[in-house]
Amino acid sequence: MVVQYLAFVIFSAFAIIGAAMVVWSRNLVHSALFLVMSLFGVAGLFILLSAPFLAAIQVLVYIGAIAILIIFAVMLTRSMTAIREPFNAQSWLGAVIGAVLFVALVAGMILPVWGWGSLPTLPQSDVVGTTRDIGIALVSADGYVLPFEVASLLLTAAMVGAIVIARED
Amino acid sequence: MNILNQWGPIGLFMVFAIVLPAAPILVAAIFAPRKPNDIKLQTYECGVETVGDTWVQFKVQYYIYAIVFLVFDVEMIFLLPWAIAFNELSFFAFGAGFLFIFLLTDALVYAWRKQALEWH
Amino acid sequence: MASFLTTLLVVAIVATTPLVLAIPLIWIERKVAARIQDRLGPNRVGPWGIIQPIADAIKLIGKEDITPAGTDKVVYNLAPIVAVASVVLMWACIPFAPNLIGVDLEIGVLYIVSVASLGTMAIMMAGWSGNNKYALLGAFRVVAQLVSYEVPLVLSLLIPVLLAGSMGMQDIVTAQQGMWFIFMAPVAALIFFISAQAETGRAPFDLLEAESELVAGFNIEYSGMKFGLFFAGEFVHVLTNGVLIAHLFVGGWWGLGVSAEGGILSNVLGLIYLVIKTTIFYFISLWLRNTLPRVRIDQLMNFNWKFLVPISVANLVITSLLLKISQVAGFAVDLTTNASFTAALPMTLLLLGGNIALILGVIAIYGFNIRRDRVQEEAQAEAIAHAPSH
């Protein structure tokens, strides 16, 4: 159990610190690389939740495709040494609202499940779904077959949209 | 715990995978000579001095390839569980997978016809 | 505690194996390349030049590590480490014998592909951190190539997963007990081989790191051991591809005298069979590298998106259709339980027939297109030749 707690702390740290540095870092490419670190943390958290398939997909699609897309977009649209100084007169208001929202979200997630006094435990479940279960659920008529097909339509729409926007005429 | 049995060693693997390549670099850092001078430190540009900021021309083709790859990547991760559960699928489920593949082939044909896959 | 130590030992051995294997690989590369080009290759340093790679390694360690000004130090140093780490991590999941495997993950094949996609990120990091626009340009092209060829790679990888009904590597190898998958899906094997060759940036797809083009591409600014690490990583990646093909299509450690339960004899024989099969595929890869001319970048992309991807999608559709038909008609065999050669034969013949039909169809369609293009070209040439030449 100790190892799992330790792993949980490490992966959460990756995810949170990575996400924080994405926003704080001055260099856009550094932000993209910190995003990769954050996604790694999320993949680790998936493993801790007994979802290795999702963890591998996280690495394959998010880090192997989406992060590369983001880095392409960042590198292709500005010069390599661009550093931007944020200038925003209402940044204090944004900070206050952000902090209030954060506290509200965290309280809304933790309190209903664990109450005020108990120590949070890692979720354990006896029923561990395998990839085969995911496969059957995805295409069975009383499963998720409709979202499955709608997802393919969504992907088609995304591709068509990207091509239409990117074409020269 | 089942996860720990399988993924604990993978965690150890990651540690080794990072330490093992780092070792020769550290050894080289200790043993290699270090004589920096201005000319050696300049960016390489076939022997000519660099002029101006380093930037790359925006070529939309890279972006299109990445997007088409992304769409196909997501398609593949949907098809993987389908392929694993294949033996137990009814014809309906099997047909659902077919429809999925057909819709994405449609997208590929669109990209082909609109000449989005050409390298200019 | 004891089990932790044994795990640590196993992990250490399996993690060091690819890097240790990189050393004889360098020698094999150079000797084979030399012999194909009708010359001798390294033969001075030690008998038959065997000590040459060690001399190369010592030389690379001793070279000055020139880090150009303006580079991003952290990313610059991290890139070769991530590149090699992604290759080493692949070996965690590869079975060497019925009982010898690092970790038999349930999602073995998907894990290997995911880790391979980390290598793409490493190249992006390498190209950008050098603060050199040619390195960045080279890196973009490499990443575009790697990313494009990953599509037919995973699509053709779906076929052994489909046939074996599982993503675990040991499961896929055990399912080939009766019949190797290459007989059931030759088109998939071929596409996987070609895509793997392109994924590692090997000729004929080595446009991007070719020594005579773009001055070695994304690793312009690397010198010394970091450059050596990229190089070693690439060689080990090619070897890993050979091992993967051996496992996915040619039966891995199956052979005469190997039983799935294990035992000393099975393990040793299995290892030997695996080494033989991997060497054959590695040699074919080297053979292609040294004989075929390089393709242009637009030919590269067209080949992938207009040829390999449609064929692999069609292959997937045909194979799954035939597999389902054979299941419904009753002569399909559940390959994960021990299937013998004769039991798997009818399904094999059906799938083989489907593959051959696909190949003939592809040849017909592309032949028709090429013939039509040539007829058009000839008509144009005739029109120009008969142009008014008063």
C-alpha cells in the first residue's frame, strides 16, 4: 500500500506541477513540454486506477499525437525566441475568482464522498474491467454503440474542418 | 495487488531507462576535453554566419498530416478493444465496427480528393 | 524484500540487454554494409574488426561536447536520453522464451506502440533545442514521416491482435502454435515490415538523417556521446523491430521442441529460435538499407497516405470479415487454446485467399491507374511532337 501511496503522490505531483508550469512558463515551447509531463502524470494515475488500457492510450494519443500537434502549432507560428510578458490589468480579479472557484470545486468533490473528518483512501474495486469488456461494451446494442458511431462522425467532422480551414483557397 | 505486480517493474524499468543513457553522457562530461571558443559555439549554418532571428516558414502541410494522423490514431484506439472482443461479437456488433471503419475511410477519401495529402 | 531484489535484477538485466546488444550491432551494420558494397569493412581493430565498436564508443566519449550558444540546456540534454529510454522501455514487454519475459503486460502490444511514440517527442525536442533552423526543419520532416507511418503500422498490428484475440505478447506468440500468422496475413506482415522500416528512419526512407542531405538533419548540433546515443538508439530500434516482427508474424520463440509450459530445454531452444528469426529480419532490413535508393519526401508521403493506409484498412476489413465468416460457418479455431496445424488449416486457407484477392485487386487498380497515366503522358508527348513546327 505504501508503494501505491507513493506512486499516487508522485504522479499527482507530475500532473499538478506540470499543469501549473504550463500556465506560468514564459516560453511557449517549455509550456508544451510541461504539458507532456502533466499528461504523463495523468497516465500514471490511470494505471493506479487499474485502467492500463487508458493509460497506454493517454500516452499514445495525447503525448504522441496531440502534444506533437500543439508543438507544431507553437513552433510554426512564432519565432523561436519569442517571450511574452503578460500584461493584464484585471489579473488580481482573475486570481480571486480562480481561487474561489478552485476551493468550491475541491470542496464539492471531496466533501460529499468523504465528509469532514475521514482520511481519503484510494479507490479499490474488486471488479476490474479488462479491455475485452471495453470492447464488448463499445459495440453491444445495449452498450455504447451509438456514442461509438457518433465518435467516428465527430472524427470525420474534425478532419474535414481542419482540411477546409487549412486549404489555400 | 495485481497492478503492482505488473506495473511496478515497469516503474523500475523507467528508472533504468533514464539512468542508463544518462550514464555515458556523464562519463563523457567527466572525461571529454572542454575548450569552448566563440567560433565553436556558433550555430551551424554550413559555415556561414547566421543572420536574423531563427524562424521557420509556416508550412500548413505539417499541420494537416498531424491532424490526419490524430484522427486515424483515435480510430485505431477505438478499434483495438473491438478487435480484442472480436471472437465474442455478434454480427450486429461486428457491423458497428464496419460502419466505424467505413466512416473514417470516407474521411480519408475526402482528404485525398481535396488534395490535402499532397506535399507541396 | 527478496522478491523485490529478484525483480530489480530481472529489470536490470532486461534493461541493459538492448544497450549491450547495440555494440555488436554497430559492427554487424558496418560489416554487412561493406560486404554488400563489395568492400571489406573494418578489419584492423581486432580480428575481423570486432573491437571496432568499442573503439568507436571510446572515441565518442573522448570527443569534446560542443553545446552551441542559445540552446535550451535542459531540453538539449534530455532529448537523447528520452530517445534511448523509449527504445529501452520497449524491451520490457518482449518475450524471449516461454518463461523469459520482463513483464507480461495485458496490453503488451499497445504499450510497445505507445512507448515508440515517445521517440517522436524526443526528436522534436532535439530539433528545437539546437537553436538552429535547419535542425528544426529536419526535425519537422522526421516527425511528419514518423507520425505518418505510424498509421499503417498500428493498422497492420491490429491483424495479429484480431487473430490472437489479445494484446499481450505472450498470448500472441502462444496463439501461433499451429500456424504462423505470416501465412494467415502476409499482407499485414509486409505492411508492418515496411512501416517499421520507415518508423526507424531507415533506408529507403532515410531522407531525413541521410548524411548527404540537410547535413544529418535534426542532430546537427549534437556532438560526442549525445550523438552516439541517438545513433545507438536507432540501431537498437531496428533490432527491436526485427524482434517484434518475429513475435507478431513468425511465431517468436516457437519451434521444434519448444513447449508452452517452459522448462530449461524449452527456454534455451526458444531463445535460439528467436535469435535466428530476428537475425533474418534484421538482415533483410540491412539488405534493404544498402541496396535501395532513397525516396523523396513527397514520394514518401504519397506512398504512405495513398497506398499503405488504404491497403491496410482494406486488409483489416477483409480479414475481419473472413474471420467472422469462418467463425459463423464453424471452421474457425480459437487460437488461444492450443490449436494444431491441421485444425487451423481451413481458416488459414480462407484468410490467405482473402489476402491474395486483396493483392490482386491492388495490382489491378494501381496497374490500371498507372497504365492510364502512361497513356495520357504518351498522348501528350505525341501532341507535343506533332505540334505545328512550321
